Amino acid sequence: MIAAAAVVAALAGAGMVVAAPNPTEPSSTSVFNVGAQCSIKWDADTLGQWKDMNIQLMTGDNWNMIPITTVAQNIDATKETSFTYPCPDVTPNSAIYFYQFSHPENKTELLWTTRFTIADAKGATTPPTETTQPDGQSIPWGKGALTDPSTAVPPPAYLTGTQGTTPSTSGSSSVSVAPASTSAPASAGSSSAAGSATQSLTTSRATSRPASTGTSSGTASAASSTASANAAIGNVAPGVMAVVGAAFAAVGLF
């Protein structure tokens, strides 16, 4: 297992500056009921690169990530720091779902949240069907899908051929190591998102905890300490962003 400090050192050694929108919610303990509000939070991008961010609901193992549906499009992650939408009806209801962040300016620069749970409307869940990753790591996972696949919004066109090609080097939550943002708060904006239901975006000072965006069901923890723990490599994440992989390769960490 590689410590978060090693990630930072690797990036520094490779001469890379990372200020991407580090995902902070959901956490590995987050549980959202179908039909309730699913919330997603991140630290603002301070380099001005993620002005057209898209978010996908994903499933699968660390090496074979499967897009389920696109839940948000065209988010300015230099200003917005959270997003909520009605939790989709999925099967199975288990801790096998995660989000992927991407932007068209660099289609290989991907970020992931940790795996979280989507329960049924009454809060019932089942354990993940798989307990071991293809590379032998003891990280639970499974394959989920929309109950009605016809409602799925396809991945952004720029991601064609790039889905699920970046393996994880550990069982961590999101491995973005962006520094705290110093950007000024911006007024809440709207973004186009999957489905016809109303979505909401909110902003917050990046020097404080990201703003809440509505009521979510279950234990959607997003305290700063949890976010920091999730950013360290060693929990339950689906993958490692490509820029970190490049840094590791540059310094010989894999």
C-alpha cells in the first residue's frame, strides 16, 4: 500500500502540479436510497482547467470500470463544488457504485470517488457479490446496472475507447491530491444533467467544508477528516487517476 505522502512526493518529483477537483463525497460509508437525493462534492479546481466537467455513475472492478449513466454535464468545477440529483433505480442495491469525473480538455485525466451504496427505496441492501479484485486485492466490488437501461445517458463522446482502462494500484478512495483551493466563492450556477428531474449545484469557499446540496438518505459523511482519509491511498476506491499513474511511472513506483 502506498501512502498519500508518496503520491504527493511522486507528483512533485515528476514536476507536476495537481489542483484538480478532488472528490470528497460520497465516502465509503455513504448510503443513498433510490429516489432520494444523491450528493456529490469535490474541492474546486484552482488551475482553471475543469470548466466543463462531466460526472458518470460507474460500477465494476478496479481494472474494468463500467459506465452506467452520465449524471451531470458541463459543470464548471472551478466555481461549483457540489451537485445533487435523484438517486437512480439500480440493481443490485449494494456498495458497488462510484463516480468518475472527467473533462474534454484532457480525456485521460480522470478522477474517481470511493465506492458507495445505493440502497432500495426502503434502505435495504445486499453485500457486494465479489470480494477480490482481478489482481488479488481484497476489495469488494460488483456489477450494477439501471433497472431500466433505456434511461441511461451515454458517456461523453470524448471518452469513447478510454473507459475502464486505468487499473488501481491499491484499494483507496479517490487519489486526487489537489491542494486546498484559494479561489473566491462564486454564485450557484446550473448545469445540464442526466434525466428530467431538477438538479442542483452549489458553491462554497474552498477553504471551508464543501457546501451541502440537499438532503441525502443514509450516512453521507463528508467531513474534512473523512475527505482527507479518502484521499489517502488505502480504502476502497475504484481506481487511480491517470495523472498519478504517469507520475508513478516517471519515478518508477510501478
